[in-house]
Amino acid sequence: MTITTTGRGSAGTAAEPPGERPPAEVPAEQPLVEPSPEATTTDLPHPDRRAADTASPGRRSPDDDPAVDSGAVRVVVRPRRRRRLTPLRRVLLVVLAIALVGVGAAAGREVAGRMPILYAAHADVLYPLVQEQPTGFLRQDRNLSTQEVLLASRTVLDPVAVQFGVSVEDLVDHLSTEVVDESEVIRVQFTDPSRAQARKILLAIVTKYIEVSNNPQRTALRAYLDAQLLDVQTRLATARAAAAGEDLGLTQAAQAEIDGLVQRETTLQTQIDADQLAAIAGPVPQITVPPYVEHEAVSPQPLLVTAGGALAGLVVALVVVAVVARRLTRP
């Protein structure tokens, strides 16, 4: 802001030397007039060095007269205007912004060059659904979500980690799954710096998943039923052979034993048929697309990383230019 002073203390008035001031000159046109005795007063001076005049009620007070204070100092406060940027400074600020963006892009390119190169192996697994239970918008069945969790579980990954000498955490970090566009296909991806290693590890993962996903409880039940059926058939053959060797025919106890074994054999065979039918009708996952590796690397992506660096440089450039421009335009 600007402070302008007017009056006796202004810069336009020359400073007077100390001491007594010379008497003021009286214009020639107006002769000096001696005051009459009636106009003189014997009152003491007022504390503020102004004569107190209370005798004339119609006369205005000196405080109310603007002409009396015409010689006082007045302070006028005006807002200070900001300076404008010159064309040269504007050009320099633009060059500074472009330089900062370029530095950001170069930094992003350098970071992309230092990142490890990863190749992706892909495989598609079909998991047919018998009873669809869509979860809402995407028709992604709950069973498909369960299969995705199973693919990344330790039940599948632990044997693979032991086979290739890596940790389960590394496998989880490089493994990803997704359900392909409202279908029953699960797409599995595994990344690794080596194309061949990526394909081998992904093949081991999907193979182990197929083995685990085939319902081991059902397999154990089938093995139990087969063992029971074999035992019943052996006992039945022995009972029939013993009965055939008797001349007097079958006794009541032998006939009851044979009838019980026959009934048991029939029951077991029925259960085995039902389990086999459920296995045929149930979901059996299968590999529809064997593991393959893309020719191009999936990471890093130099263009994307460079663009991110340039964007960061642009943000920094805007802040720096705003600060510098504000300082250059200070009043």
C-alpha cells in the first residue's frame, strides 16, 4: 500500500532551521490594525494552546472549523498494485515448466529401465456349472469364486513351491485369476522373468488344481464302496461254494447268510452306480487352453511409466511457476 502525507509535515515543505521563526510578512494591501481594548482578553491560554471562546454562543468552535486544521498532516492509505510480468519473464516461466515436465518424463523412463522384465503365461480352465447361482450383476457363480480361491490356496501352491524351490508368497504375488466375461472359463496368469519358467510353473499349478478340484471326498467314498463290494462278493462266493458241497442241500442258516450277502451286494452296487452318476453329472474342471507365453513382456510398460513421470513433473511445474510468478509480481 502507498502512504501519502499532506500538510506541514509533507515533503514539499522545506525544513526550517532551529531557533526563532522570522515574523510572517503582511501583504501591503492590508495595513496592520491595532486591536481595540475591547477585543483584548485577559483569559489564560487553553491547555491545547487554543483560545477558549465561550462568550459568543453563535460562534463555531475551532474544532468544528475545517479551515483551522488545514495545516494538519493527513494520511491517505491506498492499495498497492501488483506488478505485471514482462514478456521475457513469461517466456522464461513457460520454459521452466516445460523443463520440469521433461525432467519428470526422463525420470519415469529411467525408472522403467530399471524395473525387472516380466513375461506372462496364460491358461484357460473350464468349470461347468450344474446349478447356477448368479450373484447379481455379473452372473459370476459362487462356485466360480470358490474355484478362484482354490487356485491360489496353499493346497495347490505348496507342492508347486516345493517342486520349483520358491516360496508360496512369491507364487501368490505373480499369480492372478479372472472369470472371462460372464462365462464358465477361469483365466489363469502367471508372470516370471523367464518365459520357459513361467509356462512350467503355470502348467504345474493348473495340473495340481485339476487334481485337487476333482472332489477327493467322492474319490474316497468310491474306494470305500468298492472295497465293501469286493468283500461281500468274496464272502458270497465262499458261502455258495460251501453250500454246493453239502449233499443234504442248504441249511436254513446258510440260506439266510447267502440272502443277506446278496442283498448287501445289491445295495453296494446301487450306491456305486449313484456315485458314478453324480460324478458324471457333476462339475469336472478341465483345461481348455494349455499354458502359453506371450511374446511381449507385460512389465514394465515404458510408455505408461514415462507418462506417469511426465504427469508428476507437470504438477511440480505448476506449483513452482505459481510461486515464482507470485514473487515476481510483488508490488
